[in-house]
Amino acid sequence: MFKAVVFDMDGVITDTEKLYRRFQLEEGIARGVPEEVMIKACERIAGGNKYTNKEPFEAIVGRGIEYWEYRDKMIARLDNHIKENGVELKPGVKEILSYLKEKGIKIGLATSTVRDRAIGYLVDHDIYKYFDKLIFGDMVEHGKPAPDIYIKACEELQVSVSEAIAVEDSINGIKSAGEAGLYPVMVVDLIQPNDEIKVYVKQVYDVITRLKEIV
């Protein structure tokens, strides 16, 4: 019996993964990195935090590019865009949050997104009220794909890991949730599921169908 659903944010709740990808590519290509190399790097680090992402990013991109300096410039591009245009929710988000709340299922957030940025998104779209617990990358020792953030989310929600579903859009996120012991469901956004992904859906609201099958 599942008692909680824990959501990732970028690419699941907010349509921001496409923005990260856009400005990651722009900043990398401006530094002479081929687009196909940048795409490989972006997919490898998706879902991780800035500390777990440094080593794999530099290993893939090479060319003497220093991750922190690159990231600062990329985030500046991102922030300027968001300041002018805001961010959109992914389709079906409010509907699934309302459904879960009506059913008495606990709702958590487990995101590598910076705390103030994530809370701002939730408040701006009036969905902060749906979440029982918010877990951020700075609350655990190891970021995704390590299981720490999902273990912490279940502790905060006061459910066992076997009683929770994780909704993710990245391979790192799915690995994190699976290793923690949750039931991982991938929402296909920019990254396509590989052979390791057992359950995936086209949009977040489709998770309800999975819930009905397994609850």
C-alpha cells in the first residue's frame, strides 16, 4: 500500500529542464564545445547537484573548461530569462497534486534545485500548499544518484521507503529513488528511458494510472 508520492522538480513539476538544457548548450557551444558533447554531458549530470556534477561534466567536456566558472555563467543566463519570462508548470501537475491530496496520500518534493528558487516556483504557481515536506540537496550529504535525498524524504514524511513512489525525469533521479527503495516512475521529458527504466509515463498526470494499478 503506497502512502506517499515524492516528486522531483525540474522537468516533472516545472517545465524548467528545457531551460537548463538550452542555457547549458548555449554556454558550452560559446566555449567551443560541440553540441553532441554538450548533450551527452547534460544528460549525464541531469538530476544531480552542483557538487556531484563537477567531475562527470569535466570528464565528458574536457577542453580545460572549469565547471564552476561555466556553471556561474550558465545560471546567470538562466536567471535573466526566468526574471523576464517566468517558468511554466508541466501539464497535469495541479490535477495530480489535487488528486493525491483528496486521497490522503502524502506529497513530498526531493530536488537538487536551490531552496529559494524551488520554493519561489511553488509559491508563484500556488502549489506550495499541496506539499507535506520539501527536501533539498543541502539537507543531505550526497546528491542524486545517491539515495540520500529519497531516504530523507521518506523519513520526513514518516513513511517507509517501500510505501512511497518517486516521480523523476532523469536517469540519476531514477537511480537515486530505486537505490533508496522507493517505487520509481519516470516521466519522459528531455531524456529517453533506457533499458534500466522499468516504469515510465508521458506526463506526470499519467502517474495516477500507475497508482490505481498498484495501490
